[in-house]
Amino acid sequence: MPTTTRATTETTGQLSAVRTLLRLWPYVRPVRARWAGAAFVAVLASCLALVFPLVLKWIVDGPVTERDPGGVWLGAGVLLVLGSAEALLFGLRRWLVARPLAGVEAALRADLYRHLQRLPVSFHDRWASGQLLSRGTTDLMVLRMFLAFPLTFLIVNGVTILAGLTVLIVQDWGLGLVLLAPAVPLIAFCYRFEDGYAKASRRAQDQVGDLTTVVEESVLGIRVIKGFGRHRSQARAFRDLARTVRGTELVKARLLAGILTVITLLPEVALGAALVIGTIQVADGSLSAGTLVAFLSTALTLRWPIESIGFLLAMSQEAATATRRYFEVMDSDPEDPRVLADADADADPDADQRADDGLRFERVAFRYPDAAEDSTPTLARVDLHIRSGETMALVGSTGSGKTTLTALVPRLYDVTEGRITLDGRDVTAMPRAELRELVSVAFEEPTLFSASVADNVLMGAPAATEPAQLEQALDVAQAHFVNRLPDGVDTEVGEQGLSLSGGQRQRLALARSVVGTPRFLILDDPLSALDVHTEAAVEAALRRVLADSTALVVAHRPSTVLLADRVALLSEGRITAVGTHHELLRKNAEYRHLMSGEHTEETGSGTETERV
């Protein structure tokens, strides 16, 4: 179970179910009038059912005793009208709640999705995708069902039970007290059941989230699973987790079976005792037969409201758990107030004088949010200036922090210390929308969406609407293969773009980063999946784009390094050298070592590794 799941499971029960469910009120408030009308209609329909025993009493003590067939037919007609009215009222209740509560579910889902888009990448690093998926689907369906049925009938059945017991006591207070006798033990059993079922429900819903994660990873990684023949081990992992979910569901079933047994048994025993006592009273003449029939009919009418308490409590606990899981995500802060405060405090008074200053890293340090406080930071006091219009190559060994450094510019993560400025403006003080209009990124792992080629590329610049802009971006990326696709740029690439090769996906990702002619361009090893000839063609076209942008390019190959005006060497989280490619080859041993796989050059002092 993921760490987040364990932590949230342990906090279950800190808020009562009622207090938790009250957090849904802002979503229910717009439809409160219609929902209240539906509840009123349901209460009215339920109370109509309590009139049936009174009509039966009148029929038995009146027309039946007096042998009046006309009166019997009249009573039957009244019962038919009451039954039809009850059915119509319940149908009206369903109609009243269906549409508005579907709207409530849609609003909850839209807010969740919108919030997920605003949450920092560090949040998504911690949370399993299956847990988020289950919150946006299964949990919200549980909430809609709760608002439509259990919440209404907790009110309806509560009113019905109180009204029914009042009718019983009015008819015969002695027999009424006999039926009330199980109330105290029933309340005690329900209290114990509520606590146990809440914990089991939380475990089950978290486990379903974990199961969803396994299914999603298996689908997305099906090529790896098949390629390594790991389908059996994956099936075993899925089966073990499915059995865990099954075990938790059986625990819930046992708890529900226990409370239903108690809720059914105690009232039935009390009803049997009342029947015996009532029969004796009828035989003694102290109670009329009609009153006994009415009494028993009323008690039987209350049978469903009482027996449903177990189901309604169970569904309420599941809804409370779903609400807690929903707000665990919604309560996550999309912004870091500390960073914003620091940005304001450190505002550069000379920023206006450096309006064309390019990209600066000033004493930047970064440690991942889930790292220990005493751990070595990923980046430590990085100072780097990329002048306006300049292209800087970022070189370093694996694990030196290159990708992390590039992720700080568009604020996928926020710096731990120091600051980053664009043309003199601190990125943490800029609106995110403006920041991401200025900065365009091509990631090392190209991600495409289930959409057309055009939609995937134009995602990099929503304002780019001219076909010429799309064609120019595809030309820069040498993505001419799109012309051979069935529908050209309108071809759907499928989930994750897996219908394309790795090089094709990378070229489309590169086209997406350059389509809007960005002011700042961040490229994380954008040509790693290309063959030599395609790489050369892309580099030639890319030079034109880089001439109009301030760019930071993560490079592993000398051919990519040569796109840059200068090179920065990142080692153990620090910038240790800055210069041109040839300067660093002459002066820096670590840089020579990084380039040694591709370069050999004869120098006056011996053999150096360079083939450029």
C-alpha cells in the first residue's frame, strides 16, 4: 500500500461521519430546494403508508363487524387510492433528485480534475495514479448514490419510525412500549457497527485504489510485460491484491450481516410478544380486533424502515469515507505560500533595469519534498546566467541533477533556496499562466495524448491557430512522417502515442515545444531517440529557432552540444565550469571524460578525445 494510503487510513475516524459529510454542503446547496422537495415528497409517501392500518381498523371494526359489503368496498377503494398516491409520490421523488444530483457529481468531478491540474508535480510524485482515478470515479459514484438514496431515507425512515411509534402508543400504549423495548440495545449495536464498518470501508476503498493502479500500470506497460514474459508474475500480483480486497469486503459483509441480524431479530421478538399479549387482550375483550389488526399492520409497516437502518448506516459510512478521500486531494495546497512570500521578500529592486537579462539561476538549491531534511540536496548553490538570445548546453554525468534543474524553470518544482529569474523577474512572483506562456519545454520522455497529431503539437501554444505555424513546427522537428499517416495531422495517435515509434514521438514533442516561438526554451535531451541523419536535419532546422530564443539544452552528445553558444558543466549539484565546447575540452578533465566516448583529437601535448 502506498505511503499516502497508509497515512490516510490511519487518520480515519478523526472526524465523525456527519461532520465529514457536511463538507459536501457547498455542492448540494445549489440544488437544496429540489432535494428538500424530494425529501418532503418521500416523507409524505411514507406517512401515507401509516394511514393504511387506520383504514383497516375502520373496515374490521365497522363494515366487517356490521356485515356491510358496501362499506368493505368503500374501504378497498380508499386503500387503492392511497396505494396509487404513494406510488406516484415515490416516482416524483426519483424524478426530483435524479438530474440535480447528477449535476452535483459532475461538479465534484470537475473540481477534482481542475484541482489535480493545479497541484504541483511533487504531489503527483507521491500519489499513485490509481488512487486518484478511484477518487474521481468510484468514490464520486458512491457520493451520488448516497445523496440520492441513503441520505433521503435516513430522514424519511427516521420520521416514519417516530410517526409510527406515536400511532402505536396512541392505539395501545402498553403494546407500544413492548415494541419500543429493543430500542436501547439496537442503538448500542449500531454505534459499535458504525465504528467497525467505517474502518473496513476505508481499507476497502484504499485497496481498490491500489488495484486500479496495478491495472493501469499493467495496461500502460503491456509491452514490457510481454517482452519479458512477466504476465504470470503480474497476474499473481493482481490476484493477491484482489484477494486482499475480497477479504476486506468479506469483513464488511460479516459486519453488515451481524447488524442486520440484530436489527431484524430484536424487533421480530418484540412484535411476537406484542402479538401474544394483544391476542390475549382481544380474547378478554379489553382490545378490539380492529385495533389489534391496525396495531400489527402499523408494526409491519415499520418493519422496512427499521430493517433498512443497517444498509443506510453502511452506505453512509462508505459515503463518509469517499468524502474523506475526495477532500484529502482537494485539501492539498496547489501553491506554496512560503515560496511566494520569499519571492516577495527577495524582490530585486534592479529588475526593471534588467528587462532583457535572459535566464538566471542565483544561489539555487533544491531538495525533493519527500527527502530527509539532513539529506544531501539534489542541487546546491547553482549560479548560472544564460544571456538573452543565447543557447546554453547543460552537461553532466547521470544523476548530477540536469533534469531537475530544467524542471525548476517552468516551476514543475519550486526551489528550496535561491531564485530563478526571467529577464529580471523572479519566476515565483509570476502568474503561472504567464510563466508557462514564456517558457516552453521538451521533456526527455515524450508524452503524447489520445488526440490528433495537430492537437498534440498545438498543445504547446493554444494561441497558434494558423496552419502555417503547425507546418513550421513539424518542419523544424523533421516530422514529415505525419504526411504518410492515414489522416495526416488529423490522425489520432492513440493512448501515450504508442502507435508511433520512439523517434516519431520525440519529434512531435519537439514540435510542440517550438510551435509558439517561445521566449525561453528548455530542451531535455530532445534528440536522444533520433538516428544520425534525422538528428543532423533536426539540428540544422533547430538552429533557426534557437536564434530567436533564450535556450537551455540538456545534452549528452557532442552534436547536441555544438548547437549551444556556451556549455555549463553540472557536477554533484553544482555548476563547476562554464565555457565554449572547445574551451572546456582543453581545460576541464571531467568534461573531456564525458565527451570521450565520441571524440578523439591530437593535441600538441598528446592525444585528447575529440572528433568534432
